Amino acid sequence: MEAIKVKQAGAETVNIFLADKNIGYCTACKACWFNTPGTCVVKDDMNEVLCLLQDADVWIWATPLYFDNISSMLKVFIDRLMVIGSPYWDKDKDGEYRHLTTIAVPKLIMMSNCGYPETSHFQVISHWINRHARNLGTEVICEIYTSEGALLSTQVAELLPMVSDYLQALETAGKEIVTTMQVSEKTKKLLEQKFISDEVYAQEVKFYVDSILKMG
Ligand SMILES: Cc1cc2nc3c(=O)[nH]c(=O)nc-3n(C[C@H](O)[C@H](O)[C@H](O)COP(=O)(O)O)c2cc1C
């Protein structure tokens, strides 16, 4: 989430880059449920990250789209959330069983970008984040998906205003979340806009690939 606007709106933000952390796999030993309740026996950076997450009002999961899904790095981290689960089950409001959690899990926001032009590539992530929120006993307040993701770092002069407008809409979304805990329909629409048509984008990608391969 765009930290500056969010800060201007009165929120404190913490950016955690999983790539900078040493977070190992959940080994399914279930010690965090039965032997050392609430504490994971794997000693790595997960505890530090959990401390940062504990007091947050909102958790934002952000990932590039990898093979139609979240990155493995994010998934490894999510699996380690076993430690905030309880071995006991309860039925949710729809009558479906889920593990209780030992903390009140904040609302979730999902952000992802992908290389292809269509937003349909985010179908799996969108389905997953809503199931994941249900599993944790919380809800998703916003999903932000950016297709044509390569254009976010474009140097093509004609595209820069469009990218700048998009980043501005992201800032607005951040501000709205801080003040109202939701994103307005107007801002959602701005965030759903394509930078360029699918066909022009695909053509540009082809030119780019051609130019790189010719260099070699
Ligand atoms: C391993 C891997 C798998 C990818 N799979 C997809 C995919 O299934 N669909 C897609 O549109 N883009 C895919 N991409 C492109 C990435 O989503 C894109 O490079 C990324 O969103 C750019 O984010 P970044 O600027 O943070 O690197 C893949 C990239 C990698 C490295």
C-alpha cells in the first residue's frame, strides 16, 4: 500500500519484505498447538514478523502472480500462521468448520500484479484470499490486481501519465482504507483500468523480447 498517503491519513505502516527474511517451512509438527502452545519450535525470523503483525488493524498480502497463484515465498509464510491457530474447531457463519485462532485476525487486503494483460489471471488468487480470510475468521476488505504489470516500471514517455494516474489511485485507495476501512467504487474503477489494450501490450512485449534476443 502506498505508505506516504496512508501516513498522511494518520496510519502507521510497516513494510515487510519476505525476501529479506529467513522463514522456513512449517514442518506440521503441531508443537505450537500441543507442546509449546502459541510458540513455533522453528527458530527463524517468523517470530519477529508475527510481533509486527500482532497489533495491526489490517494485513496486506502482496505478491507477484507466479503460475496463476501467489508466490511460494508468501505461501511458506502463510503456512507458518499455524502458530496463531488453535487445535479446536468451530463452525463459521455459513456452517463450515474452521480452526479457531488465538488472536483476533485483522481484515485482509490482497494485492498482486502479473505479466499478462487480462485480469482473469487473478482468478485463483481471488478465490484463495477469500477462502484464506474465511479460514482465519476474518474478511477481505479490498483486492487490488494489476495486469500488464511490466508497465508499472515503463520508461515509455507516452505511458508515464497513465502509470502516474494509477499510482495516484493506489494512494487514494490507501487513504480511503485508513479513513473508512474500505475502497470506494470510484477508486476501484480507476484501479481496474487498463494501461493499454491487450493487443498493443502483447505487441510491445514481442518488440521488447525481440530487442533483447537480438542483443545477445
Ligand atoms: C516464476 C514466474 C511465474 C510467473 N507466472 C505468471 C503467470 O502465471 N501469469 C502472469 O501473468 N505472469 C506471470 N509471471 C510474471 C510476473 O507476475 C510478473 O513478472 C510480476 O508480476 C512482476 O512483478 P515485479 O515487478 O514485482 O517483479 C511470472 C513470473 C515468474 C518469475
